[in-house]
Amino acid sequence: MISVERQQLLLLNISKMLKKPVTAYAVGGTAMMFLGLKEATLDIDLVFSDKKSKDALMKAAIELGYRKMDAIRVYGAKRNIPDMLTRGDERFDLFVIDVIDFTFSDEMMKRASDTHQFGDKLTLKIADPHDIILMKCATDRLKDKDDVKAILLNKIINWDVITGEAQNQVVLGRTDAIFNLGEFLESLKKDAGVKIPAAVLDHLWSLVEKQAEERSRRPKR
């Protein structure tokens, strides 16, 4: 496990090896550690807005002794899996825009207002808690449910932001985003005993029904 202090040191060391300034977005457990919601994580999850920035950080990490790892071993046949680097028990998961079944949208980038600087070259912007919840439902592992539960218990949630971004994801081509979010929240309510407002779930399922109706009206080819 990577502690808060160890994560800070790793990122500072990466910054020292970078040849040019790089900005990345911290998501998942990494973001939760910056938000004070988690004390340790299995991996450092970063999203980049372009491939060049991701490649620059990968090169810096490899120069520090990290090596590439087969992401299929961890993520299986999921879409948009990350480039992965490992060194001992340390691991980086590096995405470019697409994070499994979600797109790290322009709106998500704007909401990532909490910024941390590591040395002269590495800037980390921390994903908003609402967007962490959305991306956690894309992977839907047991630890993801625990993480979302921690967010819901410790942060004031504006459900309109979450449902609004789910609809935005559909516009971006992630047609299952609303359904997946609804299923994830229903599972969280049933398995983890988390209180999800009934109005939120009703709204999500009404959006799913609307999607289905719109599909049925489309002319068949």
C-alpha cells in the first residue's frame, strides 16, 4: 500500500525527472487521499488530457526504475484500460481522457479546482468528489463501493452534478453511463447500506426509460 507521505515523495521524484512541465488529474484512491478521505492506496491513478503528457511522465518514471506492466492482468477485457507501471509494490495507472467506461470530460476538468504542485514540473489537479463517484461505478469493485461510501459519509453531495454528468457522458458516446450509475447506486444501497435518495434513483431510471424510448423510435436500417 502507498501511504500519503510515500505518494508525495513518489510524485516529487517523478517531477525531478521530467524534462518539461506536465499537468495530470488525480482520480480514484489517489484523489481521495488528497481529499483526506483515504490513508493509503494500491496504485496512483492519473488522467492526462493528451498522450504527450502521459508519455512524458511514463518516461520519467521508467528512468526512476519503473517498468511497464500488462494492464489486462488487472483490468481484464475492459475498454480504455490504462498504461501501467510498477516498481516493487508501487504502481501507476495512467489514462488519457478515457477511463474504462467514462470520459474525463471538459466539465470534470473544470471541477478539478484543487491543485497541488510537485517541484517545478508536475502539477496535479484533484478530481471533484462527484466525479470520483461516477468513475468508481465504471470499475465497480468491492473497494470502489467502500470508497464511494466514504465520500457519501464525509462530503456534501449535489446529486444534480452527478446525474447531470451522467447525461453528459451519454452525449459523449457513453450510452450506458446512466444505467451503470443507477445499477451501482442500487447495489450500494442494498449491499453497503448506504442511503441513496429515492428521488435520485427514480430520476436515473426515468432517464434510462427515456433513452430506451428514443432508441425504439429510431428508424431501423
